[in-house]
Amino acid sequence: MNLRKITFGALWGPLMLLMNGCQPESKTQIGTMECAFEWSGPLYEGSNPAQELVKVDLASLLGNQFQEGMKITKIQLKSAELSGDSASGLNGIGSLVMSIASDDPSLPMKELAVLNPVSAPSGQAILKPSPEAELSEFFAQKEFYLVVDAGLTADRDQNLRLTGKFQWEIQYR
Amino acid sequence: MKKLTLFLMSLALCMQAYAFMPGDDGDRLLGVWEPSNGRARVKVEKIGSKYYGKIVWLKEPNDPKSGLPKTDINNPDANLQNVPLKGYRMLKDFVYQENNQWSEGTIYDPLNGSTYSCTIKMTDPNTLDIRGYIGVSAFGRTDVWKRLAVKK
């Protein structure tokens, strides 16, 4: 019995190593995306969502690394920056939460990053991303929604517009 | 014959009323709802084609120890425990299925950080049966939520 096990291990082990060795090496690339989020006033104190439909364009994200049929193994949000149109653009915003959603019923919404409280005298807010959110399934769709919830500290009559700059860490073979 | 026509017309009218006006689509879920415990109010909104419900009011909005607004301290993802509870989406990803029912979604309990499968049934225009469960719908619990601004 033991001999059978040893023989099995001796044959199977090298075979597995050989198979793994044949797989192309995993590579990582950072892709940058920019998009704008708009809220139409009047806005009320508390959380106000803005959603932006993002068309997935891996060729644009990966640049000259992109190849048709390439296998994306993992995508994570690396950094998320939101900035107002002017230096006063983030005034009155107490918190910022960014999420991702899809129309596909098999893809549940995920929170991606948060900044609470917002302290951004320069008009730029750097959100803290969650490394636990794996997003390759969202990027396998044609499109998805990025949602930003702006937690306002008081009612606001004016419109609000924030520009988002997001970096995605993309692993591929 | 006249009686039969009248009966059929009345029946059709009753069925239409039961289907809740106006139209027969999932947007009837939009609005502000209150769970039976009265500790929170949840606003249902639409993102893409799915429905989401976020907390817009809390009976106790601040943490009694720190005095600061409550955050999602029980979130299993430690990176997200700083998300404000007011504004948190506790209902997620609901898809309208006809017959005043929404499914495929989840409900999150901020008190313990657990997420459950969930179905919503609108029993009248101002009442929801929210059923949270693990695995099979038969093993779950139903809560009755009321619409805040009553629709007449």
C-alpha cells in the first residue's frame, strides 16, 4: 500500500510541477481611469449617490501590454482620488464612499474605498481602498457602474461635480 | 349575458387594482421604508436595473461611547469599518421578478456584520415583507416594513 502511494506521488508530483511550469508567468500592470460624478442640486444633508456607467476598455487600461484573448486573473482598486472642480469643491462633504455595481444578477455590489471624515483642504480626497475586493468579474462585463456616495454635512442648493482618478492593479497571463 | 359582461369587467378592474397602480414594474419599491423595530429608515434607490436600500435615518445616530456618528464597525472587511452607517446600503442587488416580488438580493445586519439572502414581497403599496434567510428561504425570518410617506 505504501509503495503504491510512493509510486503515485513520485509520478504525480513531477507531472504537476511540469504543468505549473508550462503556465505563462503572471504579470501585473497598473491601469488608470478617470471619470466624473455629478449631483444635481438641491442636495440634502446625508448620503447622496452619483453613479457613472463605465464601459470596460482593457486595451486602454493595459496599453501596449494588451493582447486579444489574454487571461485576466485578478483586478483590485489600487488608489482612488476624488477632486472638486475648484479648491472649495469638497467643502461640506463629510464622507466619501466608492462602490462598484453591475446589472448582472450574479455580481453583487461591492464597496471599494472610503474616506471618513473628509479632510481635504487642497480640494483633493484620497480614499482608502479595500484590498479584499476582487474585481476581475466586473471587468469581464461590457460595462459596470461606479457609485460615489457623498455624505453632506448640510443641505446644499448648488450642483456638485467631482472628478475621479482611479488606479487598478491588473494581474494577467 | 349583460350580467356576465359586468362581472368580467368588475373582475378585471379588481385584478388591476390588486396589481397596484401605476404600471407593473419594480419601481414601486422606490421610497423610504421603516422596519418593524423603528430603529432605522431605509431609502430604496435604483442603480442600473437593480434596487438598493440605504439607511437614511437612525434612532440612535451616534455611538454612545464616542458621541461620534456610528460607522460600520462590524463589517467583516476591516478596511470598510469606517464607512458611515447613515448612508450604508443594507439592501443590495434586488431584481424585480413580477407579482410584486424582488429577489436575488441581500440584507445586511449592521449589528453583527452578517449578510443574508433576501426576498421582498409587496403585500400592499405601503407594506413590504422582507424575508432574510441563509441557504433556503424556508429557514428564515420575515420582517414587515412600512412606507413612510403613505401612498393613497
